[in-house]
Amino acid sequence: MKKVYYAGIIFLLFLSFFYIASAIQNGNNMIDTEDPMVKIFEESGADILEANITTTLELPDTLWSKEEVQEIKETLKKKLGFSDKEEIVIHDGYWSLYEEASIEEDENKLFIHEFSDIGMSQIIVTNTNETGDIITFIVYTAEIQEEKTSYIIIDIIQNKRYKDIVDQCNQSKEILEKHGSNIETTINLVGTYDGRMAKEDGESIINGLIQLVNGNKVEEVAEELYISTTVYTPTIPEAIQYGNHKVNLQLAMRYNDYEEKTYLYIANPLITLTY
């Protein structure tokens, strides 16, 4: 999963915000969205592979100077405990950092990619800590066709654990609240089952998890090697508009023939990982 993350981080993180952008309810308060997610995964019986928590602050009609972008970067470094890391900085060369086959996983190194163009400035900072978690933040500001917009994104990929996602979500929200209030969070949990799961068994597990949170199916796709169901559940207080329906949960299964494992994806509100 990590190799996918490195190759597509820009697109996935911004996609995660645009999914959330039409949110019906505001999620700025410390809420219990994460608790049902933990409960669902515990009941799934899957082995945890990773948890991905993406917290996004949008500031419309805002354009930061390059100096302000650097100041925000330094503030976030301090808040996330990165101040004492060795910095490896790459300027411009938009894809150069992500075209490498791998990024050295050294908890003492901080990879910083800086890119600027006319009317746009972006900084991406990544660290892999001692537990194998990948922590990234992005500071982005641009004026495109006279429309100003800025974002700060904190993205955390937890390696083989998920039960502290509540704390991680709240920490990220508290950090971003210093810069603005329009904050949204997406959560993706990924687990695996050994072997190829029969379609009927996969549907049974997904249906049971939906019932667990009193959910109602909005849309379902079921094929031999792939199942995806979008759901609305009242146990999660935030939702987005998906067509003519409210949605705040997506469950999916896919069999990976190469690894001989069946993958389970649980996301709020929609899956934003490549699967």
C-alpha cells in the first residue's frame, strides 16, 4: 500500500477533500465519527494492514505569500515533532521525489518537496517514524483564474494498527484549528483475510457490518472478485451528498490474486485510496 501512496499522494489527498467538500454537516467539533469505524473494523475479523487519516483545512479567498507558506511549514513541523529531523529538500521538479522506487524510511530524516510557479506555491513534508507510520503534511496556496484558495492537509498512514485513530484525528484537528475552521476528515481502514473469500461470504460480512451501525445501503456493486457498498448510517454524524442521497460510509472487498489475500476497505465517507 505504501508504494501506491508515494506515487499518488497529491491526487489522493486532494480527491479526499473534494469528496468531503459537499458535506451536509460541519465536522469542526471533536465528534465520535471515528468510534463507529473502530467498532466496524473490530467486528470484521480482518487483520489490520493500515489506517489512513486525512485532515484537510480549506481557506477559500486566501492566498499566502511564499514567506507565509514557509512560516506555516515551520509551525507544523514543530507541532508534529519534526523540528529535530534532518531535512532533505528538493526544490521544483514536481514529480522527482515520487518517481523514486522508494523513499528511505528513516525516522530521523524529513523529506521536503518545495514547488512554486506563477500564482502557486506548495510544500510537501514527509517523515516515516519508528513504528513505520508515514506522516505527511501539505501546504498549498494558489490563485487560478482570479480565484484564490489555500489548503493545509495532514495525512497519517498508520502501519498495522488503527485503535488510536480517534486521538490522531483530534490531534490533527487541533493543529489545523490554529489556521482556520473549515476542517474535514476522511478515514480509510484497510484489512486482509487469508485466501480468496467466496462472494456470498463477503456479502454476508459486509451486510453484517452495515447492520451493526444501523446503516442503509445507497448503492451496491457485487462481482465475483469485487464488492462495493455505499451506506448512510445515523451513528456517524457527518455525511456528504452522493447523487440524491446522503452517504457517510463505504465498504468494499477485493481479492488480490498475487498476494492470495482478500482486502477489506472501510471508509468514511468514501474510499479515497487506490484499491
